[in-house]
Amino acid sequence: MQAGERHRRYWRSNLRMTGVLLAIWFVATFVVSWFARELQTLTVLGFPFPFFMAAQGALLIYLLLVAFYAWRMGKLDEEYGVGEDA
């Protein structure tokens, strides 16, 4: 495979993963708060679900997104030979 094609496949994989993670971020940030009144019936640890998501859940989701991105990019860099050790 040529270097140009490998570069395109690397960036295509990177953009696809970034798009999925941004969609998860959008849902955790905006969709839950947009439907907060409809979600009032759900409770987590005794708190209404929208309150829990705003106070704790969204922060945990952000942390998981960053950790997953760092881990997956390390694997992707190794796969395509563009990591720091390459």
C-alpha cells in the first residue's frame, strides 16, 4: 500500500472515531438537558436523572471519552506506524 493511501486510511479512521465520540458528547451534553422534563420520572441514586447527568454523569462520560480517544489513537498510531516510537 502506498504512503498516500495509508495516510488517507489513517485519517479516515481518525475522523470516523472523532465523529462518533462527538455524537456521544452531544447527546450527553445537549439531548439529556433538552429532554430533562420528560426524563424527570427516572431516578438515579435517589436524584432525578437530569440532575444526576448534569452533576455527575456528564463529567464521567467526558472523562471516559478522553480516555478512550487517547487509548484508541495509540492503537491506531501503532497500526499505521505513525506513533511516537515509529
